[in-house]
Amino acid sequence: MEITMIAGGIVSLFGSLFLLLGALGVVRMPDLFNRIQAGTKATTLGTMLFLAGIAIAEPSWIPKLLLLVLFIIFTNPVSSHVLARSAHHAGIRMSDRTVADHLAKAIEQRGSENLQSDGQGAAEVKLKGGER
Amino acid sequence: MGNMLFFASALIALAALGVGAIRFFRGPDTLDRVVAFDVITIISISLIAIIGFIMQRSVLVDVALVYALLSFLGVIIIAKFVERGL
């Protein structure tokens, strides 16, 4: 009993260190996109370790904690993706050291393709934009 | 001994909450604040679960689950709003 408590405590201590590092990354990173990376990946791992520590110390809670961990695994990347997409769409500047912006290139390419296909594609795009 | 480790990790998570709040109050842009809010809510989920463990109440894990759901929806909706309006 005592040994499981100590093992779980050590695991959740590691998890809380990851949470602290993630929060520090959110404060220290130069750029919104870097902040999203720091604030989502590190905190996902931190929460998983934290809840795993609780699960080691209290085995009867494992189903509920597993549900919580699965929920976090599935939703956290989604929210990170949506945030990054909306930031790119809103035209937030990247830091000066950014070397690649593939999404901007892809959007540009798609726009030129629509222009080439005798205006019909562009009209379709406009219609879709209106529906949204 | 084991309980002390859990208390220590809860305190470190609380410190992480405070550090995330710095970005929440400082953040120059709306989306910076949203990212900080996301981090704060994820840390709060862990904190609610560990408070439930220390108090030996398994109901608080359910509270953490509902909190995770609501915070996820909140982040998605605010990001949509920033992208192209509601």
C-alpha cells in the first residue's frame, strides 16, 4: 500500500514538472504558434502522467481516470490545431526566425488553381464562403 | 511519505497555474489569452483530480471530466469566433 503510494507520487511529481514546463513555455516562447506547441504538447503529457500517478495509488479509480485521459488525448490536439488554424487565418505574425510557412503556400496555390479554371472554381469558392 | 509526494506535485501544479496566468493577463492578442486559458484549464483538471484523491472523493474526477468537456468547447468556440465571426 505504501509502495504504491510512493510510486504514484513519484509519477505524478514528474507529471507536475511537465505541467510547470509547459506553463513556462507559454510565458517564454516568442511567438503565438510556438506558445501553442509548448502549451499543448507538454501539458498533455503532464496531465497523463499526473493522472497515471493517481491511478497507481488508487486502483479502484482506474476506469474514470482512463476516461479522463482518453478525453484529453483526443481533444487536446484538436484544440491546438483549431487555435493554430484560426491564428494563421487571422494573420498573426510569426517570429522572425520562422523558416517555413507551408499553409500560406498551400492557400496561395489553391487560389491560383481556382483562377486558372475559367472562373467557375472561383465562383464556387465564393458560394461556399457565403454558405459559411 | 507517499502523501507528501502528492502534496508536492499539487503545489507544483498550482505554481504552473500561476505561471500560466501571467500569459493570460499579459498576452498581447486574444489568441494568446485563449492559449493561456487552455493551459490553465488543463492544469486545473489535474488539480481537481488530485484534490479528489487527497480528500478521497471519487466524485471530483467526474467534475474534472465535465470541466474538461466545457473548456474544450469554450476553446473551440472562441477560436471559431476569432477566425470568421460567429
